[in-house]
Amino acid sequence: FSIDVRELRSKGRRQELVLPRQLAMYLIRELTSHSFPEIGQFFSGRDHSTVMYSINKITQQLQEDDDLKRREREIRQTLGV
């Protein structure tokens, strides 16, 4: 997504940050044992319910959006998982 990590973790709500941030939350949850509150804390102190919403939203979008599925696979490959 070509977004700086600081921007991704920031409290900013710009549209170009929303999807990448939600996907990052989803992948952190999928690939680590971190809890919703821990993930929220990493993203500038967001509430656990925001993390849950983001993960649910990405889960749903992955079923419907082939481009998002491709991006998610590419990120996983880059990470070696």
C-alpha cells in the first residue's frame, strides 16, 4: 500500500489509511497470539472493539473482493507465511 508505518499506526482517519490499517489488524490477529486490546494499543491506543470491527470487516471483504484477497496473499508471501 506504500504507507509509512507511522501513518498506519497513527490516529489518522484518512480514507487511504483505513483499509491498510484494517488489513494490518487482521493479519496481526491471524499470524500472532496478540489479543484485541494488545493490537488496539499498538495502533495508537484504539479500543478492542475497533480492532474486532476491523477484523470482521476484512474477513467479510476477503470473501467478496478478489483484489483484496490477492493483496493479502502477497503480504503473507512477503512475510514468509
